[in-house]
Amino acid sequence: MAEAVGVAFHARRVHVAVDAGRGVEEAAREARYAALEALCTETGASILLTAHHQDDQAETVLLQLMRGAGLDGLAAMPMARAGAVTLLRPWVDAPRSEIELYAHAHALSWVEDPSNTDARYARNALRPLLAGMADHFPAYREALSRSAAHLADAAALIDEIAQADLTQIASANELNVAALNALSLPRQRAVLRAWLAKAGMRALPSRRLEDLRTQLTDARDDGALRIELPAGHVRRYRGIAWIDAGANDAPELRTIAIGPALFEPAHLAEQRVTLDAWGGTLLFAPVASDGVAAQTLQAPLSLVRRRGGERIVLRTGAPSRALKQAYQEAGIPAWERERLPLLYAGEMLVFAAGLGMNRAAVHSGAGWQITWLAGGQGAL
């Protein structure tokens, strides 16, 4: 058929991975769109046209209603969706019957998907009911399409308000829980949906979203909280919530020896040691005073994770304090501490990422300033 009209034909096989959060129809739809968008990228196409029509739209609205969907789901299929590849549905307001009349009038042929008659799929099971509905409500397709458009407007308005709220109470992937709690309940839910979406996380079912909202807003201010989500987790500490999208616990970070090939104390120029396993870079900068002596750094250098019991001096002349206490006073959550390395010169702790240099290792003469540059962030 494609050859007859001079159109290139491409076939792709997709793997449909069904998980606990998705049914086979949703998983198949996502796999299909991913394959089509990949094909557009391969061929240099910027626009993807699909043949969805008004009957498809009516079915989608009713299916979403039966599933208890929110506004985004009930808004059904938009005529246009922006993205890396623009998706257009030019026939979404045209009934299937009109498209078939046109095809017959112009002697066009088409292929029917055999799975469209398989009643095991919810959409197909709905079609006989719609046929009966047409006898009593002949304009049901147009009515449902209008309702979907109204709901799409409402969803867009709620999202606009949520984005405005989000700019006031969140920065990066952090969210101020007290500010969240000051909003009305509907706005809290809308903000959490927008916050999760901004982090690239899948939308949560309404019950899971409400569980998240309740746990965040009801937790003790001084307690640490971790809430598991389908892909990643949300943590709360001292009134701030963080998203770890798809992140697991801190990996088993191994001790790394930093030899002359990585850092040479006798070479008086800025030196960087990138440590991918730790997600950051050690920056050594020569200073005229108030640095770690080059002689100290001649001892074997090693980067290690906390083991417990370490002590550090953060101000010259001050007594040493437990590293754990110093992290707590700096407001660094427990899970972040596990990802922050310690630099030892022999048996001496000289630097703790997140806190700074151990002043017990600093002298008044020339030496080295040490800084930790976390991946994509500033100095620590």
C-alpha cells in the first residue's frame, strides 16, 4: 500500500514491558510512541501525524472516567503536543464515519488492526456499549469531545497555578514543607504533582499522591523521613523535602588512593582530581597562607567514606568535635553524609566534603586549599 502511493514504509518491533503500575494497553501505547518518535529522530522528521479520530477521543474519555482519572486523563488526547517531535492529531474532531465515507468515495484502501476485535482489551469491550449509546445520544461523540476540551482548559489552569506556587516554595529539587502546608489541600496536591513531574517522575495515582502529601505535611519537623515511590523516593529533613528520582541508596563507595599521578604537592598549580565513583572533583589550590602544608600531603592520600567516630576541628583554636555532630549542625541530611568523602593524609583527616578542611591540619604558612566540587554543583 505504501509503495502504491510513493510513501516510504518502516516497520519496528517493540518490547512491551508491563509492570505493577501499568496495564498492557498503557505499556503498549508508550512503547509504540517511543518507537515512532525514535523513527522520526532517525529520519529527521520533526512532526508525527496520527490518525486518531473523534470516536477514539470519545472512547478515551469514557475509559478514563471508568478508571477514575483526574483532569489530565479526562482531557483525553490533545490535537497537538509539543516535544522533541511535535505530535499532531488532525482528525481528532472528525467522526470515523466521515473518514470512511471519504475513503470509499475516493477508492482508498486501509488495513484494520486485528486486535481491534479482541474483547479482552478494555477499549474494545467498550465499543458495543457505544454503539447502543448512539441510538439515544446521537451526538455523544461531539459532546464528549467538548467536555474533554473544557477539562483540558481546567487542567491547564490548575497546572499554571501549581507552577506559580512551585516557584515560590521550591528550588532545584528541594521543597519547603511549611510553605506547602500553608496552601489549600487542592493546591498542595497540584504542587506535588508538578514537583514530581519536573523531576521526571511518573504521575502518581491519587491515593499514592495523598499518602505522599500526608506523610510530608504530618511528619515531625526534627525527624528524617523517606517515602518510597515507584521510581525513586522523596526524603524530608528539617522541614525540607528532596526528590531522588530513580536513585538508590548510596553505593558502596570504595576507598581511592590519590597518588602523584593524580595530585603532586610539589607542583604549585591548581590541580583537580575527578572522582566519578564519588560524583565529584577534589580541587587543590596553592595558597600563600592558611593551607594544608605540602609536607602533610606527601603522606599517602586516600579518599574514604565515613566509618563513625571521626573528629574534626572547623575553627582554628577550637576543640575538635564529632564529625556526625558537625554535619548535623551544618544541616546536612544523614543520607547525604554517606555520599560525602573524607580525605586522609596517612592517618590524619585533612578534609571533609560538606564541611571543609580540618583546621588541625592547617598551618599559617604556604600550603594547599582543598575544596570538593559536587557533580553539577558548587564547592563544598
